[in-house]
Amino acid sequence: MSQWNKLATPKSLIKTVKVLKANGIDTIVVESGKQAKQKVLELLPKGAEVMTMTSVTLDTIGLAHEINESGNYNSVEQKFMGMNRETQGLEMQKMGTAPEWVVGSVHAVTQDGQVLIASNSGSQLPAYAYGSSHVIWVVGAQKIVKNLDRGMRRIRDYTFRLEDERAKKAYGVGSGINKILIINKEIIPDRITLILVNEVLGF
């Protein structure tokens, strides 16, 4: 398990950033979760519609709380709190599919410039793939892997086990690797920003 939780070497970090940028994903390197939080808040316009996806990384650095509780943004999560999933489920699905801004994390980033996100329900994937005009990911540098095969192994052998435990504690049911989004390239300029943090964050 420990092999998946080691920070990327400076060489692999530099290589990954270069290829991500070439693939249309704006990439910023910061040294700490605190700096990552500040960078995201600098990028988000005050009053913008923002949805935070479920993320241990965002929770750890206090970013989800800041976005959803500060009153500085039009929080989709806050809207969900006042809605009834049984009677307004379709409306909630539509809102979550295409918020103006979406903030979250990913499960693996390859040195070839691919980004992998695994999901149980798939709820966060439409916004990441196309629906949102602006996507921000905060990613610990331990998630950098050599290639796609290693990325898939990281999800299966490491991420899933920890997420399954978290889901059981939070929801009473386990998770699953039911849907996987692989982004090879972003064709819309400035749509995706990936903030690589040079410390272990999330899983």
C-alpha cells in the first residue's frame, strides 16, 4: 500500500507538469495544502456558482467548507441541502451536471499527461468531462504514476480500499469502481486547472 502514497520525485513532477500543459490542462505546483486552498480561492470569482465534489483532499485543507459556508459563492451544495431528492431528484441531477465552476480532485495522474477519476455513481463525471465551464482539481503529488496501467492499479489496489472504508462509515454502504473517466486532453483553452500539491493529500 505504501508504494501508492509516496510523493513524486522532482524529475517526474516536472515531466508530468510539462505534458499536462501540452495536453491543454493548466497545471500549477504549490508546496502545501494551505497554498492550494489560497490558489483556488484566488481563481474563483466572488458570487460564482460553484459545486464542490466529494473529496477527502478538499475536506482536509478546509476548502469545501470555505466554498460552501463562507457566503462568498453561489454554492450548489447549499442549494441541495434545501431540496428533496425524492421529489426534486431530476432537478438536482441537472444542477450537478453543469455547474459554472466545479472543484474536486482526481485519483491518478500519469506522467503521460492523463487524468483518471473513478466513481461509484458517476455523479461527478459529467461536470468534469464537459458540463462545467471551469474545472479545478487539487491533487496531492503522491497520485502521479508512470502510466495508465499504474494509474488503474493505484485505483484498484489503493484508492478503492480507502474510499470503500470511508463510504461505509459515512453512508453505511460501500463504494465501487463502477465508472472511470480518463481525460487525455482538454480542447477548450483554460477550462481545466490542476493544482499539484507537493505533499500527501487525499487518496
